[in-house]
Amino acid sequence: MNPAAPNPPVATPFFFYGLAAVMIIGGILVITRKNAVHSALALITALLAQAGIYLMLYAPFVAGVQIILYAGGIMVLFLFVIMLISIERNMKERQFNKQWLIGMVAAGALGGLFIAVYTTTTKGHVLFPEGRVTYQDMQNTQGVASLLFSQQTGTYMFAFEIASLLLLVAIIGAVVMAKKRI
Amino acid sequence: MVHISTLHYLVLGAALFLLGVIGVLTRRNVVIVLMSIELILNAVNLNLVAFSRYWQGIHGPAALHGQVFAIFVITDAAAEAAVGLGILIAFFRNKETVNVDEVNLLKW
């Protein structure tokens, strides 16, 4: 921890492991619950815990976007669609498909890959940064905005415009898909 | 006091990614498959923001590229959710079901 930082983070392991546990349990509930509404509520809980993790990583703007867009926008859309389709009949049906064994094998292989990558050591160090960086963040939102919009440092201006085009296409696509007759 | 490093966040992201993959591969309900895709995208976002913080430690507080990428990923997630749920509504109108393995018109 950098002692020069005016406001060093307190009890970081406590909050990290608490939020991580909420996220993992929420994720497990998402993929195991029979009722899709329960899954959606578990996903909202996991996403809010992830916003807390973002705050721990000094990313307040991303945390706010996470809460507003995910927990507030996308999840409301999910719940709305769950209400539109009939879940009563679906809850009486089989919840896992016939390929679940192959699926678990594939996921296990991916997990083995992750474990192999994260435990690989070169010269006694893992491949990924172990150190912790603490600095005092004051202008996170301004920094993000200057990367996105500024003329001098706006590396991502074009990508931002492309993203707006993507959203326009998504709006039109959603309307075309969901409307009965165009 | 335990040392919370960037690697901790990466392992948490990997665990979430795996949960999402298991959900996509094993569930039948399309809504829950889409939610699992959201889990995967969030795991990627977590990695991006964790690496952004590490990068800031090297290049100063203005190096926020990871967070900008996370915002783009969130934009993509919103677009994907809107289109995916639109497809789901069209699908439910035609087949009266939300199970992925009952959609096999395009299956050879």
C-alpha cells in the first residue's frame, strides 16, 4: 500500500472476498434456478456486487454505468421479456439439455486451461501481475471522457461513433424482430 | 493482511466466465442462456477494469484504456440483449416455446 496516498483503501481483502462470494453465489444461482425471474434477480445481485468491485478498482464511472445500464436497463428488459413469455409451462419442463455432460466436459477443459494459464510460472513469477497498485484517483470520469471525446487525446472517438451506429442497428433490429407485421 | 493483487481479480473473472459457459452450454431456457452470456461479458469487463488499474500504475492515472473498453463492452451487451430478446419474442410467437433445443430448423 502506498503510504503517500491520502485515502488508502481500508479492509480491502474483506470487501474483495465478500463481493467475490456474492458474485460467485449469484452466478451459480443464475445457472441453476428453475424460475427465470429468480435467475434474473440473482444476476442483478451479482452485477451490483461487481459494481462494488469496480469501485475497489478505482473505476467509479464504470461502476455507475454498470448499475444504471445493467441493473437498471438490461435487467429490466430481461424481466419484461420473462413476463411476456409464459414461464409457468417452461418451469415444468426439463431445465438442462441432453448435451449437459459434453457441456460440462467442455467447461472443465476451459477451466483446466484457465488454471494452467494462471499457475504457469516463468522465473518464479506467474504470468500476470501480482503487485497491487494504489494511487489516488481524482479525475476518473474526466479521464474516460478525454479518451472518448477529446480532440487531442481522443483515441476512441471513431469507435464511439461506431458504437452509436451499432446501437442504432440494434434498435432497428429489435423492432424488426419483435414486431408482428412491419 | 492478505494481499489483493490483480491476479485475484483475474481469477474471479475466470470463475465467472466458467459459470457463464456452463450456463450457455447446459441450460435449455433461452432467457437464462442470454443471462449467462451477460455473465461472460461481465467477467471480461472485470478483467478489463483490473488490467486498467494495473496499467494506470505503470503509465499514470490518465491511462484508462481498459475502462473505456469496458464501456464499449457494456454498449455491446446492451445491443446484444435488445436484439437477442427481440429474436426470443419472435421465436416464442412462432414455436410457443423458449427451449433452445427445440429450434432445429436450420440444423442440417
